[in-house]
Amino acid sequence: MIFIHEERSGCTVIRFEEQRLDVLVAQEMKSELLKILDNGSSQIGLDLSKVAFVDSSGLGALVAVLKNIGPEGSLRLWGLTPEVKSVFELTQLYKVFDIYELEQDALSR
């Protein structure tokens, strides 16, 4: 799995560099994000602009991370492609996640 992370505006920003968030990478992504939480970061931003496909494994990994963040933290998503955005809409997960169009909107929250 390829991703880049950096600290910006008090948030750990993860740039997911894979085109697919599926069963092949979901568990590794979840593990990496949980490590970031274990290291004390409770504010995570996830740039999904390069992701063209997400399956139930990918969604499940994101939900698991969100559950581990706790009430003081947040998981902010942005850059959803139309295909990925439609999956979040079909599954009603857009009601659960903080989803933004642009990175600067997510980080100014």
C-alpha cells in the first residue's frame, strides 16, 4: 500500500496513493491508521482523490478507524471521485463521515 502522511494544521494528513481501496489494501490501511492513532494523533485527514474504486472491505476499514478515534477526534475525508462518492451515498456513509470537497475546507474545520 502506498500513502504519504504529513502534519498540517494540527491534523495528520494521509494521501492515499492507491487507485483501489479494496480487500487487497484495506487491512494494511486500517493497521497503518490505527498505528497513527496509537501514536497520539486523533485528528486524521484522508485525501482520497486518487481512489477510483472502493469496496466493502475498504469501507469497513474506514468505519473501524472511525470507531477507534473517539469523541475528541475526527476522520475527515476529501477529494472523493464521483465513483467513490456514489458508494458513500448508496451506503448512507456520507452521514457518518466528515466529507469535504477540498483539503483546505477539511483542515480549516
